[in-house]
Amino acid sequence: MIKRLSVRNYAIIEALEINFPAGLTIITGETGAGKSILLGALGLIMGERADSKSLYNEAEKCVIEGIFDVSPYDLKDFFEENDIDFEKECTVRRELTPAGKSRAFVNDTPVTLDVLRQLTGALIDLHLQFDTLDIHNVSFQLRMVDALAGNKSLLKDYQAAYRIFTQNKKRLAQMREQNARSAQDLEFFNFQITEFQKASLTDGEQERLEAEQDSLTHAEEIKRNLSAAFHHLSDGEMPLTGQLNDVLRSIGEVRKYHPAIPDLHRRLESLALELDDLAGEFERVADSTEANPERLLEVQERLDVIYRLQSKHRVTSVKELIDIEAVMQQKLDEIGDLSGEIAQLETEIAGQEKSLRELASQLSERRKNAAPSFAAKVLELLAQLSMPHTRFDVDFKEAANLTPTGTDDLNFLFAANPGSRMQLIKDVASGGELSRLTLVTKSLVASAIPLPTLIFDEIDAGVSGDVSLKMGNILRQLSNHHQVVVITHSAQVAAKADAHHFVYKKVEGNTTTTRVKLLTTEERVRSIAVMLSQNPPSEAALANARELMGV
């Protein structure tokens, strides 16, 4: 319930504060005094669009703050999900700056307008004369019938089982998808592994093959050049090795005559031996090098296999390919078949669905048993509210699939006039009819549903006298179970108040502001008497007001 509403710098409100007790709060006032402004301020903390043009003083920010008792509404999970500190007494604040920037807070934690709307929607049920009321909402219609059918415990059991059922169905879908992917992965990895096994790669193979390819490709050139080198070193008319040996003999003849010559002789001797060895190697390599087109083709084909795999897997070495093969083999080994688990879960789900349908059948039976009595009471109360020709019924259709509330597709059907076809409420009921229908239905389920604060704006528009009195009685009964706030022009309704606030304008110089006053008993008598007659009221009107109030 709302405990207090504070408004600062909004429209023609400079600053005001209203305390709301439990029970029935009535707000009255002259036309244009600012009752709709209060609803506008309330709409801001309910997440409605803000406009900087609404500022009373354009140089200061507007602040609307509501204090709520949230203990009856089981909202702790909502606070935790949105990282808001939970307190049984909750503060909701909306600020609007002169620059047009809007901010919202819950318990001093900044929140989005979406979060604000969700929270305040659970705390305030605001009914304007021509609003689309929640009685249009099929889920709310079902909730009312369930309340009257006493389905709370059974529905709780059903919904707990339904959550497990839907979780298992989701898990089954995931397992089927995973198993299908596993089959695809199995085929893919088997193909890849087969390709690798066929290639039978070895580390270092690429380098050896590329070297051999070069040798085979240039075999004739290698043989020709190395043979020429051997000829120049050892086999020509004046081979280098022969000339070097002549030099070596000459140096040897004088090496004992100078201390530097022995070292030079040794170095020259090493060079002669190295040239002789090089000549032999040139001859050996030249003799062993032969063109081999068949082997060259084999090498090229093997390298093509390696290059193709490297290109496919976007790597540049055989070692990387070998590592990829190992990873694929590991993944292949890890792929499992979930067919057995899937079959077991399918059996489990089938059993759960059978149990759920049994519970849904029980829910449906209880709803159908409660519906006729509910419809009859609705018609009885509507007749008292000057709607004697109304027809109202609860229509049931069976849904093909299980839903979070069972298998009932439920709708309220309505016809306001004799001979009219029964249709969905949203398609036929006028604003005034909807307001009365909402009041009646909610009064019938008030003790069974933890409704939020109910705020009615001129729900009694267009009715008077005995009908207004009966409407006041219904509101009074409704307020025995819920906090109800009513903005009214009806004296009969106002007389039922636990608290009566009077909205008026205060003119000071060139400034007009809206004020709100909590009326005393005598002030209430006078206010209601004015509503019955004129200002100032007659003695008869005062007496009539006292009679209505029971004082």
C-alpha cells in the first residue's frame, strides 16, 4: 500500500504531502482544483513520460516521491534480480530537471523506467474513467476465477511441476540438438582423421622432400658444374692441386731458414689437403647425381599432398598438421552418443505431462464449478449499479497444449443491452461499464487476491442517488481487504471514507498553487453537504450529510 505521496515543483503544486491510511481514502475538490494533477504526479512515479514543461518553477527540479509498504506482495526476488536493496518500506522517487533529464530511484538505487513500471504496477492499480483496465487481461480474469475456486494450493503444485516439465523439455531439445551436432561432428572428424592417416605425415618430411626436389630438378646442372670443379682442381692440364703441391715443395725447401715459414708451410699444406678432399667430394657428388624423372614426380606428388593439407588447415609446417591431427583425434574420442539419455528423458517427460494434465483437469473442473456463482454475483451487483440488463458469462475453451496455468483458455463475455451479442469485454464495454465491472469483480475476489492499492478516478461518473450509495458500499467493502483511493464528486461515495482529502487552489497575488487538506469530521460534514446542495450548505444538507456519514 502507498503510505505517503510527496510532490514538489510540479504543475501548479509548489510542495505538498499526502498521507494515505489503510482502508478507503476519498479525494474531493472543485473542478480544476488539481485532482488530475495529483494523478499526473502519481503517474510519474509509475513510469509515465515526463515533460519539463510541467515544472512549477522552471529553474528548479521536480521531485515526486512515494513511500510504500511492500511486505504483502512477495517482491523480494524482484528487488534481488534488479540489484535493489529490499526494505519492507520502499521509497520510489522520480526527478525531472529543468533541462528535461529524468531520473528514477528505488530505495535510492537508480533504475530504468521499465523497472520502475514493473514495480509500481505491482503496487498501484490506477483506474481512470476511460483507461484500458486490467479486466481486459485474460490472465487477470483467470486469476480472479482461480481465487474464487480456491485453486491457490493446487495451482502452486501445478506450476511447480510445470516449471520442471518445461525445463526438461528445454533440456531434451538441447540434448537432441547436441546429439545431431555430435553425429555431424563424428562424420566430419572421421573424414578429417582418415585424410590425415592416409597422408601419414612425419615431422621434418617437408624439408627433406623440398631439398630432394631441388636436387632432382637441377641434377644435370649439378653434375656438370661439379665435374668441371673436379677437373679444375685435380684433372686438368694444370690442376690447382698439382700447382699447390709445387708451391708446397718450393716453400718446404726454405722453411728452415726463416721462423715464419714453417707456419706458412703448415697452413699451405692444410689447404692442399682440403682442396684434394674437396676435389674428391665434387667427383663423388657428381658421379652420384643422376636425373630421375620418376622420383621427381613422386616427390612433387608427396609435396602436393602436404601443401594441400597446409592450405586447408591454414598452417605452414608438417608439425602443425600433426598437432591438428592429434586434437581432432581427441575430439573424436570425446564424442558420445546421447540416444540412451534422450530416450530416458522422453519417458520422464511423458510421465510428467500425464501428471500435469491430471492436475490441469482438476483446476479446470474447479474453475468451471466456481464460474456460474461468480457470474451470478457479478450480475447482481451490476444490477444494483444501474446496469440491470447486463449479461455476463465466463467462457471456457480447452487449449491444445499445457500452459503455465493449465489447459483452460478463459474469457469474460459481456453484453450491456438486451439482444446484444455476447462478446469479449475489450470489444464491447464502454469506459463507464468497464469501471463498474472492474469494481464489482475486484470486490468479489478482494479477500482472496493480494491486490495492490486501487485508485479509482471518477468511477462514479454518470451515476447518482441510490446507485452512488450502493457503489460507495461496494468500495467500502473492498477497502476492508485492500487500500482504496477514490477521486469522486459523489457525496454518497465520499461519505464512506476512512480519510477524506480536499483539493483546493490557493491564490496569492499573481500565483496560484494547489493545496490538499485532510478534513476533520466536521469539515467532512460540511464538504459533503456542499456536494449535496450548494455553498454554503443548507441545514437540511448538513443533516443529510451526517446521516450519510453515520455521525
